[in-house]
Amino acid sequence: DKKLYPEFEIINFNKDHIRGKDVLKAAQQKQTDLIFAMGSLSIDFVYKNFKNSKIPVVSICAKDPVMMHYISDYHTKSGTNFAFTSINMPVKLQMVYFKELVPDLKNIGILYAKNNKSAVMTQAAPLKAYAKSISINVMEVVVEDQKNARRELIPKIKYAVKEMKKNDPGLQKSIFWVTGSTSIFSNFDIITQHSDKVPVIGASPSMVKGGDVPGAMMAIGVGFENNAQLASIYAEKILKNQKKPGEFEVGVINPPDIAINFKMVQKINMKIPFSFFEMANLIFNYQGEKVKTRGSILSDKKK
């Protein structure tokens, strides 16, 4: 759209650090104009091995650089060859939306994998700390061994629901929150099967699916598309020499992207504030059909 026609080379280094270093070395030899580090593992690797290089790096679809300690705060510029974007919402803003959805919120069940460093640091730990500071009970549903996630999730979700019922017998003042841990959100069938009437909320709109595909009832977070668009804006300015990567503040999306599956809402007989319906970027109706996407209502013809 901006009349830039670069050649893209897409490389998956498969978590192989030796291969990753070879890729970065080759980028320097080819005098690559810019690198997108895509995903939390990739940006962590590139940041640790490529900081202060001459080649600009833009993070894309990666977790929060402030909470990952790459940069001190959202307004400080990196001063290096890195320009950061964030796929996380600030925790206080996240809580504002949770409490608008469930005004008398008493319990939050946080689902995450213990070994997913980025999910723990940027999602689970901050929300746990903030929730406790405002007297909301936190039930941690933690997967210890990601290979056995399905087996671990069932008893832990059941136990969390049992604990929630102690101060919320009708389960109308509780939520489950699913972080960006792959071993968690790849098992939504298990989560929704055993969560009883507790609404399951995802950290990313991609966790909300249509039809009968298992997924979150709702997501409040940052979508991959919007984060990627912001990262591309940063890249455009860098490639046009309008700005250096170290001169950008952290790119945070606000307001968040909201996705709702009303088929799942109906199953637990929950009421959704109209403001969420208005703000939602993605909506599935009571039959699980997509009726709103990217903020636009679909006509019958488009459906």
C-alpha cells in the first residue's frame, strides 16, 4: 500500500540457536535492510544475539517487551537497532474489561504452562499480582509438563471450579483466562468441557473459533493482524529513512481487539454488555456463524 516492494525471505530456525546465528550472520553479509522477529521465542533469540547490529529489527506478534525486560517502560525509546511492538494488553487495562464484563468479579482462574517463560512473565504473573492487590482470588491452572497437558488440565480445571464455588456458588462471578501458552490453547476441548458455567476468556482473538470448533467464549486482547499492521508501519518509516528503530516507543494496541462466540455464551446462559458487542472486531452468532469480522457486519450474501 505504501509503494514499497521489498523481497521477503521467511526463515524458521526451529529453535536451533546455531542455525539462528547462521541466519543472522547471513543477513549481515547480504546487507539485509530489515528483520522482522516474529513470535516471542524469535524476538528473545534475536534480541540476545543481535542487539546493536546495524540492521534494524522490528518485533512482531511477540509478547510485551517491557515485562520481558528488553526496555524499561512504554515511552522510553530503545536507542538500539530494535523497534518493539507488543501483543499484550497492560494488566490494569485488562482488568478494566474483565470487571466490565463481570462487575462483581471474585475469582480468576489463570491457565498457563510453567515452562512458557514469556506467557508467565507478561501474562500470568502480572495478572496474578494485580488481581490479588484488588482482592480478587486467583486459581492457577498450571501445566507442569507440556507433553502431558491434556492429562494435567482435567483435574486442575475441576479443582479450580470447586474452589470458585466456595464464594461463587452459581459461578456467575468467576472467569477462566487462557494465556498464550500453546500447550494450553491447543486443548480448548478439554478446557470448555470441564469449566462448568465459568466463561473462558482468551488472551488473543485467534482463540475464538466458529462452528463447533473448540475455542474461547470470548477474547480480549491484541489480534495478530492489528499487531502486524502496526509493525509494518514501523518498518515503512524505517525503510524510508524517516525514523530509526531506536526512536520508536513501544507499539501498544488500544482499544483491544474483542472476539465473541455467542453460541458458547448461550450455553452458559451469560449476558454480554452491549458495549462489548459494539466494540467487537469478530462475532459468531448463536449458530456459530461469523457475522462480524474486522469490525464490519457481514451481509447475508457475504455470509
